[in-house]
Amino acid sequence: MKFKALVNLLPIVAITLVSAIIWQQWQTSQAARRPDYDNPTALAPQGLAPRPESNSAEVVNVHDGDTITVKQGWQKLKVRLCGIDAPELSQPLGVESRDYLRQLLASAGNQVNLYISDTDRYGRKVAELYVPAHNPQQPEEEELLNEEQLLAGMAYLYAKYASRCPNGSGFAQMEAKAKQQHRGVWSDSKAMKPWDYRKSQR
């Protein structure tokens, strides 16, 4: 009787296994279609990103100069700053880049407005970050932290993905100013872009 019952369960087990394999393959294919924001040699998404909605959030951690964790209600999101690539913490100016971003966020009470434009293959939300500009004449004015990191020379332009950022068209100008004034990464002729650095460490 037990053997017969086991034989009867075989089709159910087979269907469950096949369904699990199909689901796993679908998840893998979906992840492969998402952009790899840490790899400039990967194919970039085509077309402009749709204009995203603003989401206010509380910053709970700053990982480095281009990645933070925020809290929205009960949910925590890891967020990658759109269109920029900051030095790794183990690189020269990596810690300074992170601390500069921390300082910008702290001056806004660690409250930010996110304009999420994408999700990368690691599940991070890709976004522009805004904080109040502290301008008494225009209290509604905001600073775009992606641009602030570029302007201070605390990150490189990620030209490949900048077109996916709602305001990415101005990013190159911010980097050009930092380069012209030898700020941050542009003050050291031996500075290495993060992607090249990551390749050199393999």
C-alpha cells in the first residue's frame, strides 16, 4: 500500500520539480535583462527612462560614494545613485567619497527624495537623490546629490547609464567642472576609475 501511494505521488513530485526549474530559469532570465551598473562593458538599456515619481525616504546607511540604504515605512531599499561611479572604499578617495555623501545627507537630516528610474541585476534601486538646497529665497529648491558628487570630484560620470537618469544630461558638465578645477579624483593623475580598479583586483 505504501509503495502504491508513493507511485501515485510521483507525478505531483515531477510537476513540482519542473515548475521549480522553470521558475528559476525565468528569474535568471529576468535578472540578466536588468542592467549591470557595476560593469561598463555590459550592454546598456535602450531608450530613455520614464519620468519616475518622487519618494521620500530616510537614509539608514551610506555604503560608499554611490550606494546607500534607505527606509520607507517598514521597507528597506538599497539604492545606487544613477549615472555616477564612485571610487571603491579600498581606492584612494574611496572613504572621502563616502564621507562626503554622508555629510551631504546629514545636512538634510538624512531625509531624501528619491526618483527611482531602474532596478539593477543586484536588486538595487537606481535613483537620483535630492535634498533641500537651504536657499531661504527659494525654500522649494533642491540639490541633486548625484551632481554634487560629480562636482566635488567624488565620483566619475557613468556616461553609459546617464541617459537613463531623468536629469543625466547635465552630469557631464558637472564632471567637466571638477576636472577643470582638479577636484577630488581629478587632483591625482594616478587615480583609477572604479571599474578599472575592480578589474585589476581580480
